[in-house]
Amino acid sequence: LGSLRMEKAYRDYGHDIDNTDTILECGLGFTCDFNKPGGFIGMASVQAEKAAAKAKGGLQKRMVQVLVHDPKPLMHHGEVLCRDNVPICDVRAASYGHTLGGAVGLAMIERQHEPVTKSWINSGNWSVNIAGD
């Protein structure tokens, strides 16, 4: 089941995400019903974060799914994720994705002064340091 969870990028609270991550950073903003009568606990905070992110051009922290195209190496967690040969973060959880044909995991990318945008993600050359390789 762990590998299927990784393939679908299902988050596990306490392992992939915790109380230091926001619902938007984790990519779970779609679960918020802003039209719910009476709202929900934390709704004002989520709306404020959403507005701040829009003003800055995106969130500075974002969860991403990582897929290793080579079918041989295995990831478990703690592997270093690099963009253009610069360490960015570590993989929080991983397993072998049998239907994807390679190791797959979740990582939280964070930038200090700029937002983590799709264009920034797509423009980089990404690699994972697995067992020193």
C-alpha cells in the first residue's frame, strides 16, 4: 500500500506532512470548502496565506512528487533532492512505484526569497542523491 500511496502522492500526516506545513503548501487547498456555511476552523488563516501567496507570485514552500526514471535505485526517505546540482531539500517519504517503473517520493521544496512556481520547477535540472550517487 505504501508504494500505491506514493504513486498517487497521498500525504500521510505525521510522516510526509506535519503541523509546520500549511494546507496550501501541501497541495491540499482543494479540500477547503470556502463556501461552507459557517466556514471552518482556520479558514481566515488559509485565505490570508492564499492572498499573500498571490501577491508574491506563489508560495515559498511547496510539496512535490519525485520520480526516478531509472528502475534500479530505490529511495526510502532522506535522499537529497538537487536542482541544477544544488541541494534543495530531502525526500520526506518514498517507495518503489511498480506501475510507474521507478522510485517515487514526496519532498517539500522551499525557497527563501522567491516563490516556488511551476515555471521554476520545470526550468531546472533535477536529480536525487541516492546512496551517494
